[in-house]
Amino acid sequence: MDAIVMASTEGLSREDWLAYRNLGIGGSDASVICGVNKYKSPFELWMEKTGQLPSEEAGEAAYWGMRMEPIIIDEFVLRTGIKILPVKKILQSRSYPFMLANLDGVCRCPTHGKCVFEAKTASVYKADAWDDSVPYEYILQVQHYLCVTGYNGAYVAALIGGNFFTWKFVPRDEELISMLIRMERDFWKHVKDNVPPSLDGSDACANFLRKRYPIGMPHSKIKLPDSAVELISQHGEASKKIEFFTKQKQHATNVLKQMLGENELGILGDSYVKWQTVAQSRFDAGLLEAEQPKIHAQYITKSSHRRFTIKVSTEKPGETSKSKVQAL
């Protein structure tokens, strides 16, 4: 193995484990840095690595993933005959010290030689992502591990929906590893220099901003920098495109629905269009308020959010001021 041991995880407290994680980039960070993680943005990860935000590794999914790991390993061994050796250590790349690895296990098989093993649990709603391959965020994770260890490939085993087991082999990809090294080196420079990476257009970044700035100071205002001009223009052009393509999508939907009529399924080669009847039960809050106002009042909770609006001035010299408003 090309890696060196940074620390043993036996008896290591969660707080110490998280502290070690912030000394470098782990495998689960790779998808964040590459911008394909739906739940966290590079900016948010930078805040964590620089100690400005607590690391968010807890939660039911992470807990049950850890609890199910021994069972997934046992099942993989039972089905393949490949023995998995646990690695209770935090590893560090010799060539790229900013790259760390906390492996579920390693193995050696006759076909591929030395390999990394990774155990996963997945929701039944994500079963399709495992049909032909491994979800891309996990491919990035194991390629990161292969860079750290120098191994030839990775076995990824998953328990899906609690009752379906699958496993895939992921070969070492030198081109992808080179990309990861480059992107992770650039990200780590942001951490070391304490310079934040650029915000991006991900949902994770939007969620971070909502959590970071949940409430505005009433009647407060600032003068925006000149760079805001281009961003306001970008927002406006994107809004026009969204409106155009939304109408295009709705037009195609309407025509296809007309073709289906009372039929629920339309087939065209290997493609299909489905318009199904879905029964739902909904709570009628308005009826409860009208008939039982006191009971309704007991269960009302107040919430708030910040509405984002752009007002674009179109005033020209000698003309009456006009404006366009874009809201999000």
C-alpha cells in the first residue's frame, strides 16, 4: 500500500475522528469538490474544513449505514468468496498528503489483485442508479481511495431498500484520478489560504445560504459592487430561458396527453409515456378552520422565509422611469 497511517480509528472518539477529517480531503468529499453532490456545496465543505461550520456527518442514514456495514461485508464474502480485511486506520497519501482515506476494508482477488472494498446502504427509491453501474458520487469516492492506496480497483456492495443486495467492481481509472488530484489540490489550496471557493448554482449551495442567512435585518440596505450588474443580467436572461423552455415542455406534455386520451401508457420503441391515475388523501385545512376554528388555531405554526426579488431599472435619459421585477 502506498499510503501512510495518519491515525488508528480503534477507540477514536467521534470528535477526534472529525478533527482528523479536517486535516485533509476524504473520499466522501470528492463528489462535493467535483460539484455532483446534491446535499453539500464546495463552499459549505470549505466552511467545514476551515472550522467555520460543524461537520455534518450525522443522521439516520449515516448511522444505519455504519450499523449495516458488517452485515454487508459478510454477505459479500458469502456470495463471492473474497475475504475482506478491515482497515481501522485513517490513511494519508504519500504523494498527495491532502488526500485521506477511511476504508471499509481491503481485499485481494485472483482477477484484480489488491482492491478497496466499500459498503453502502441505499433507499429503494434509488435502486435504478445501481442497475448498470455504481452511482457517480461513489465512483469518485472509490477512485479517490485508489489514488491514496495505489490499489487496482474497488468492490462496492450495496443493500438497497433493506432487502436487495448487489455488488459491482470499479476498475482503477487513471484519467479520473488525475482529475481528482487536480481538483482536490485546488480546493485544498483554498482551505490552506483561507480563501473561499466561488459560490455555484447547486441546490446544496442554495440550501446553505438559506440556513446561513435565514432572517434579514428589517430596512437594512447596502450598495452592491459593480460586479452585481453582470449577475443581475445573468439572472434576467436565465429567467427568460426558463420561461421559454417551461412553455416548450408544457406544450409537449399537453400534446402527448391528448394522444394518450383515456389510456395510461403509450409505447414508442424502447420509450414510453405514462399518464396514470394516482389516488391521494389530503387534509382539508380550510374546512377544519371553517367548522372547528378553535381546534385549527391550536395547530397553526408560523414560519418565515426570505423572498428574493430583482428590480431592473430601464430608465433612459429624458424618459419616465420604468422597471422590470424578477422574483425568485
